[in-house]
Amino acid sequence: MKSKSSKIFLTAVFSSISINQSHAQASGPELVLEPLVVTGSNLSEPLKDAPVRTELIDREMIERSGSRDLAEAIEYSPGLRVQTTCGNCNQQEIQMLGLPQSYISILTDGLPTFSSLAGVYGIEQIPSGLIGQIEVVKGGGSALYGSGAVAGVINIIPRDPTKTGGELDFSIGTTAGEGVNNQPDNDAFGLYDWVLPEQDLKITAFGNYGFRQAVDFDGDGFSEVSERELRAGGLRVVWEPSSATKLAFDYFISDEDRRGGETGAAFDGPPNLAIIAEELFSTRQVASLKWNQELSQTFDLQLAYAYARTRRDSYYGGTVSLGSPDPLSPFFDATWTKGRGFGQTASDLHFLDGLWNWNPSEQHRVSMGLQYRNEHLSDAQSSVGSTLDETYENFGALLQHRWEPNDFLTLEYGARVDVHSEVADPIISPRVTVMVEPASNFRFRNSVGFGFRAPEAFDEDLHISNVGGELQSVTQDPSLKEESAVTFSIAPEWQITDNWRLETNFFYTQLRDTFVTNPADDAGTPDVTEFVKSNGGDSEIFGAEINLGYFATDWQVEFSWVEQRLEYGDRQLFLGDDTLTDPIDNPVFGSRYPRTPESLGLVKFTHKGEWFDAFIAAKLTGPMDIPHVVTDDSGNQVENRLERSPWFVNLDVGISKEFQVGSNDTLTVSLGCKNILNSFQDDGDQGAYRDAGYFYGPAFPRTVFAGMKWEF
């Protein structure tokens, strides 16, 4: 008999419940299977039975929304937001519970393959065609994952093919604004599955090409959307020689080019001769091997190894920041050299995981594990005088017990001990989840989790911004110590009727010795503005989420709203000089987390019809505080401000139609528009001295797209 844990890859038809899930009960004449989840307990089980609250974005939702990559798909989960932090290169990161991506553990099939460097641009480099479903666990409710998953876990579950065949998917689109090269956006994805009739061997090969043209939205000669060209491919092999053994091998490689800054003729020239330019060449390779073995009726074992290699060649600057070799240029610098502004960054991540499960009875499950993570990170950016060569190691041991004494109560509790190379003493992080089900249509999940973040270099530290003709860089305080966290959540769920479902989630997180980034400018480097990461005291994150959905046989509508507050215990210095020696460089303080909206809304409507399928989503983003360095047309600083952003309403619409071609093939034609209202920042800085970090709201203006997918 095969144990639950050995069924780690899902063979069910993925549907979903709640706000980001399809109806999971019988509705009308058609029976919809309860979706399976695996992330919370490393156990494949029906979603309603999982004690750790899990939200889903299923394959159908990804396809209907026209999402091309992980970054686009993840925004259709309540309370998750993808923010863009740079107007030159469009760096994107995920927010969960208001916290940035460095507080989130991004997994692929349960393995943490995202290094610090991969987190800078990596969420746009995972093609949506590889994703079976996305599982989202908010908060630190499970001891199975690293203590740094303070905000939660995003687990990308790979596709699980059931027959031999393939697909070719192509889309083309155009974005509002002045295109730099007048080329349409396009994306092509193809894969082929080879599956033996006995289902014991499955091989998938895939390839992806994507191009997005640079766009000058406000017509000032500098791009707000960077040019991006991505090439990716890989292989997945799953071998099940018996019902007790499963071996999975994955290999992924991507190669991405980005360019943003001055448009026109300079855009196709060397970046160091443009007034402003950011140019990046990133390559990433990920390989993993995972073995699940059922040893007996009561014991099973999982062993896994993952390696991720990321390399980035970059240029940050331009002649306005780093000078020009042209004597006639207003930025002429006799000391200019060809290599100025170029840098190299590299990371190598190794992860080893061993997990042993004991199931002495139906009421008990004990998990014990050992994990080892090693990341070597090097960064050389001569333009800001920054060099980094660090190796971070973490050894973790975990113990977790699942106890189901009756149908009313399920408890999952445990702890992990982490020994980190940057922390003096071992840290114990206990975590407890309690699910109470007083009625078949009502349950609530409660969780408490402790965690910490070690003083490492994170993704936000590995990007250089351009402000007022100067470069900005982040260094680490030598005395920086770990940041500790405790997270609470209470999440009631009520299946009101066969069609109506209500979920709520109340969350609270307290951070001690919070990592903050404060200005610490060095007068000896007039062309660089330095910031330092240090401990800024305690802070609190709290809020509530409500999800309400109506699910019918062929249509569903879902609504979610999140109110959240992220507040520092002590006011923090965001910009400027708090010694008041320079009246122009005035200090800007704040008690709220910057770049974090207090309100997030999501409304989704999907319809599966006889003539076509439809998808409509409205994403609402509330006001947030944005630090802003204001300069004049000559690059002279005027003042520092803490701006308050307006509301944004981002409306996405799509329709698709499936045609039967021959006896086995299908052709799906789709047409859609993202951000149909063209809700985009309208007060961005213009010109050569703009503050590239003063960028907020939706990442892209209105984008119209059309696509075709052939499945054979």
C-alpha cells in the first residue's frame, strides 16, 4: 500500500476553493475533485484536511489569466502583491503580509532554489507553462521550512503529465507608451511529455523564449519599462519503478538580458555612453534530485539535493553618474575608463534535505529531518566601491508531530534548531498549528510560529539605484545581528451553502531588532549615496483578510480584501541627513513601512461557457508611503519628501475559445488586455536626474495580447 507521503506529486485534477481557488465540492451535475496540497505538512492530502492554511492558484487560473511567468500569476492570490522598485530595470519582488520577498521562502517542489541573487529578477524567469499549481502558506506555521520564512512560503508544484504529448504556446502583445524599438512583446513556450503506459516513467523537455520591448511612457526620452529578453529550457524526469519508490530529477537553465534608461539611438549603443543606463545579463542554472521511498507501512523517507548557480554581469550608471570620455559632453571626465560602472555578481547555492516520517497510527505522524544550506555570494561593483565575498551556512534539525485525536481536532506542532554561520548561538524556533472543526461546514486554523533572519546580504542589497545623477548602494553594519520574529494567525472558514464560501484570516507579527536601511552618506564619495542596513528596534505587522466566493457549475465570482498595518516601534530615517548640517538634504522620518500599501483588494470572475471562456480580475492597491529625492533639471537636489501614493485599480480581462482539431488535438485561441484602465504612476520623475527608485503602482501600463496554444 502506498503511503500518503510517497504521493508527493499530484495526479488529481487540480481545482481550487476560496478566493483563489475553484469550488471544491459537488456543484450541480458535475463532481469537482477536492484539490490536493502538499506544502504545509509535506503530505499530499485534501485541502480541507490540511491543518496549515494553504491557498492555491491552479493551472486553470494561470492559463485563463494569460500569465506568462510566476510574477504575473502570483498576483491573483489574495494579499500577495508584486511591487516594482526601479524605473530603470523594473526589478520586481513579492510582498506577503506586507513584508518584502526576503521574508518569503520561494520553493520549487518543496526545495529552496532561490538564492539571494536569484531573488532580484528570478520571479520573472519561471515560465508559467512549467507550473502545475502554486501553493501559498502565509505565516510560519510549519517547522519543515527554514526559519527565515517569516511571512510564509510560496511552493511551485511542477506539472504532472499523465500521457504522451506536447504543447506549443505563442502570444503577442503591445504596451501603451512609446516603444523604443517598435517591436511587439512576444512569448513562445513549448514542451513535450513522454509517458510510459504504466506511468512509471515520465520525461518532460521544455523551452521558452520571451521578449518585452522597452517603453517610454511619459515621453521624456527615458524608459519606464525595461527591455527584457529571456531564453529558458530544461528537463524533468520522474521514475517510479514501484509503488514504494519515486525519483525525480529537474534541470532548468535561463539566460536573460535587460536594458533600461536613455532611449533613442543611445539605447542600442554601449551602456556607458548613455546618459542613464542599466544593463544586466543574468544566467541561472538549477538542478535537483529528489527521492521518496516507502520503507514499510509506517515509515517513509525523503532525500533531496538541489544546486542553483546564478551569474550576473551588470552595468549601473551612465555618463551623468560616471562621466563621459567626450570632451564636448557636459559630463566629460578625463579619468573616465571603459570598465567604470561594470560589475559581476555570482552565487552558488547548495541545499541538502533529509526527512523521515513515522506513521504509527492514523492519529499520529512524526516527522524528523536534517537540512543543510550553503550559499557563496560574491559581488564586485567598482562604481560604488563595493566588494562582497561571503559564504553563509545553515544547519537545521527539525521535529514535528501531527496528532488527530478525533474528527474535531488536529494539532501539528514542532520545532527546528538552526546553527547559522552568522549567528553566535543555535536558535530554536517552535511552531504550532491547531485546526478545530466543530461542524462539517465550519473550521478554523490557528498558528503560532517563531523564526529569525540571519544578517546576510538579501536581494534588495544587490541592486544599485540611480538618483539625481548619483548612484545609491547598500552596505551592512558590521554589528548587524539577527532579526527575530513571532507570528500569530487565526483563520475561520465557513462553507455557508453549497455555493457560498467565506474565509477570514487575522494575523499579527512582531519583529525584534528589525532590519532597516538608513542613509549613511560618505562625504568622500560625492557621486555615491550610501545606505547602511542595521537593527532598528522592534516593529509590528497586523491585519485582517476576508475572502468571499460564489461558485456555480460554469462560473464563479470571488472577492477578497486585506487591511494591514506595518509600523516601526521607533521612527526611522528614510532619507537625508539627521544632523541638519545640510538644509537641502533634509531628513525624512516615518513610522510606517515604506512602499507597503495598507489596503489590497481583489475581485475575480471566471466563466466557462459554450461559446468562450472568460476571465475578469480587478486588483486594488491602496495608498503607501514612498521616499522621494527631488532634484531640478540640472541635477541639484531640491529636497527630500515622503510622498503618499494614490489608489490604483488594475483591471484585467481575457477571453479564450478551445477548438477540437482532429481526434486528439486541441487549439485554444485567446485575447485579452491587462491593466485595461491604464492605471499607471503619473507623477514619476523625468529626465536624466530622475529618482529611479521613486516608482510604485502597477508594473506595466495597458497591455493588449493575443495567443494560441496547440495541444497534441
